[in-house]
Amino acid sequence: MSRWGDLNNIITRTISGVLSNGWRRTLKQVYTIHDPKIGTLIGQDHLGNQYYENRNEAWGRHRWVEYERWSWPGEADRVPAEWHGWLSKSHDDPAHALKKAK
């Protein structure tokens, strides 16, 4: 893809993110995961981190975590083991992570 195509993609994703998520969440995503994303909230852990999925995203980028606090780079050690398995596709059942969190 050309540089202009990349820029167009970034602008389009950012505008879509703002319209769907609002400015604050979109800026937080750009700051922490370097990409504005739109997805379905799957669950939340005891630390307040939220886990999302969008099956229309490229494989390997379709699941992500939004940390409770703004941190850069993302603090992978703040993801509990049960959610790490879901994020890394060791298992596809988010209920597994939700059950362990209780």
C-alpha cells in the first residue's frame, strides 16, 4: 500500500473511531495501542481492564485489551492469565476467563 493509502486508512479509522467511541476513548486507543479500533466488549477483569473483539479485523488483531489506566507501552503483566489465554487464542471461550475471575 502506498504512503497515501496508509494515511487515508489511518484517517478513516480515526474518524470511524471518534464517531463510534468518542474522542477520549479514541485518543486513549491511539496512545496505548497505536490504532483506533471498534469492537464488541467481551468482558472486564478485576483490574478494570476491558477486553474487546471485532471479527472483521485481520486475524491476530481482532482481540485486544484496553487497560484501565493510560499506560504506554501496554503493560502485558497487567493482564490476568485467564484473559491472556483468550487474547492469545489459546481458547475461544471468554466465559472461561469470566468464570475464573469470579
